Amino acid sequence: MEHTFTLGEIVARLGGELLGDAHTRIEQVAALETAQARNISFFATTRLKKHLDTTLAGAVILHQKNREATQKPRIISSNPSAYFARVTALLNPVEAAIPGIHPSAVVEEDAVIADSASIGPFVHIGRGAHIGERVFVGAGCDIGDKVEIGDDTRLYPRVVVYFRCLLGKRVIVHSGAVIGADGFGLAHEEGRWLKIPQIGRVVIGDDVEIGANTTIDRGALEDTVIEEGVKLDNLIQVAHNVRIGAHSAMAGCVGIAGSARIGRNCTVGGAGMILGHLEIADNVSVSSGTLITKSISKPGAYTSAMPFSPHEQWLRNAAHLRHLDSMADRIRQLEQKITELERKKS
């Protein structure tokens, strides 16, 4: 079903200041470079000014400071990118799933499934599981025993949720994600590894999104906890007993080792790594490719990645790094000698 709105209707729903023709009709969002007459785009950075000057978009979303950057119909917002996100959602709503249980689904005894839920083909629902109102469970998902899934949560095909895990309301889990597999808990005994049973759970708060093929391990003794509003990209590994604070966001291929504690409103760039048992304060930003080896107690941005360079140059620099300790000793000795020479001269 096509959803179209006039600019006046959009502002009435989402707020903002409208400049220009309120009757301009918008069918879809688009980038400045590709937009057409019935598209709306947004402008938030001066490097895109040339595209703003030539765009065919019917309307543009602008920051207050750029309100006169174009004479096209425009919506003024304090956060154009966030406003654009809301307009995108308005024009592209997720279609409501058709309630019911597919004939090929297997529902074990004592499972409770709300009448408004949608259970797709070849789904397995374990014993004593509880599926809330308007939950969508896509084809081939496996929901373990005593799992609880909150209202309006959406599981895309082939998601696996192990026994006793809890998912809050409005959670989105993309295909291939595994929630609640055993953490990497092992004890060494006489040259062999002994598996430590992982008896905790995974507890996921409301409004969390989990990317495709992301894995979140269950706790060893305590629970692994993902607090409300957390956004996890694809291919992320969250180990046992980790806690991620509310409204934090992490890009693809991040790895978090066991028992790390991540604060609220933190961000981690792609392939960032956080070692186990560390504590990260609220409002910390970790750059892409950064390895965090110590706890962080103060908010701010942290980076440890070595810049890339031609391979031969990188090898030379890496060789110098191996000798930093001895070089530091030599520098201290030289400083002492210079200090002695200055004293003799005086």
C-alpha cells in the first residue's frame, strides 16, 4: 500500500517549521543527488551544498542555520537527520503481520501464544514459552523452552533464541542471530578443557535491535543483559555476563569479551574490541578497529588503531615499536648526560 503525505500533513504529525507550499505532496524519501519531484531529502553538511543547488527534490529538510540555503519547500528541524528518519518511517511503515500459527509450525505443550501473534512456517516454539501480542516470528525460527517475548517484537527468519531467555517489547532481531548460546566457559584440568555449564540467561530490554548473524551468549552464573534501546549491527559477538547500557550502539564485527560492562549512550565503531572484565563509563565513543585493554572511567572518544601505510613502511615502523622500551631507556640516559653537562657548564 502506498503512503503519501503533503508537507503540511508531515509537519502536523512530526513537528518542525514549514517554509513553502504546504500542499507539496511527498511519496518517498531520496538522496539529494537522485531525488525527484515527489521525494523529500535532507541537507545537513556543507559538503553537499552542490547537490542541494541542483537537486530535483520536491522538498528538503534543513537545520535552522541553513534555512535560507534553498528556496524549495522545506522543513526546518534542529536535527535534520533524525527528522529524515521519522519521515522515512512514516512513508515506509512495517506492514502488520497476519495473526495466526502456520500449519507447519510446532508448538510444544504449555506454550502461550497471543491470538494477535504471527507464527511463520517451520517455526518451533518450546515448552512453556510465552509469545506476546502482535509478535512476528519468521520462518524457521527456533524459540526455546520458557522463553518470553514481549509485545510487538519482530524476529526475522531463522533466528534462534535458547531456553529461558527474555526479550522485551518492540525488539527487532534479524536473520541468523543466536541469542542465549553457551558462553565460552572452560576450566583447564590435566591438559584438557573442562566445560563449565552456563546457567545464566540473556535478558534484552525494550526497543533493542539486533543485527543479522549477531550472537549474544548466555551468562555463566549471572545474566547477560542488553538494556533498553541498544542497537547492535550485524556480526557482533557479545560474550557471557556482558552488560550493555541503555541506548548504546555498536557497528558490525565488534567483539566484547566476557563480563565487560559497557555504560549508557556509548558507541563502538566497526571491528572495535573490548577485553573481558573491563568497565566502560557512560558516553564513551570507541573508534573503529580500536582495541580497549583497560577500563575507561571518563566519557570521551578513544582510539588505538595504528594508521595504515605501505607494507614496507609498516614493517619498519613495527620493528621500531618492538624496541620502544630500550629506546626510552637510551633517551633517559641521554637526558641525564645532558643535565650533567649543563651543570658542569654552569
